[in-house]
Amino acid sequence: MAKATKAKGAFGRTFPDGTTAFGRRVVAGIEAVTEALREGGMAEVERRFTVRWVRRAGFPRVPADPAAVAAVRASVGASQAAFAALLGVSANTVRAWEQGVNPPSGLAARFLAEIQSDPEYWKRKLAAAG
């Protein structure tokens, strides 16, 4: 094996052939998985390696249209300023969503969906915040 030289960067050592230690580890891992697949299919891969299956949750999203945002806010009976405080954004941001100037971000839309799913809970939170 060729002698490695110290190199700067996130990939560790760089070898004279231009490969890195990290790259070699990735290729070795892919080759090991390929070998396991050839020998026994996915069952063999699952036996030899840690395999995690991740299911993407089907969380509801509020449509990003202005009327939907206004409807969610109305469902908790909040002013734009109070609703903005609940969401952690400015009143101008809520106003821009409701006027169709800007759509809510993915995270904001997810939070709006949570509020929409249980508006009574969020009404109590708003009331408690004073």
C-alpha cells in the first residue's frame, strides 16, 4: 500500500494516487455490502450490518395560502401580534403570510398544522401567556 501523506481538510490523509483515507473507507464499506448482497441478499446484509429502516412520518401541513394561515389564527382567536408571539415570529411576518407576500417556512407550516389540530389547547396557552 502506498504511503499516505498528511493533508489538510476533513478527509484525513491523501494518498499518492489521489484517494483519501475517508474515500477508501467508503469504498471498502460499499464493497462489503455488495459482497453480502451477492452472497445472501438483503437478509445477509441485515445479518452482517446494522440496518435501520426509517419511515417518514405523514405529518399534516397547513396549506401555505393566505386564507389557511388566517383561518388557523382565527381558530385560536388571536390578533396578528399575539399569534406572532406564539409562533416566535414578528407581526409583520404573520401579516406577510396572510397577505400572500411570503409563504410560511416548512417549520412554520408544521407549527401551524399543530395549532390547527388542537386549537383549544393553543387558546389555553395564549390565555395563560396573558
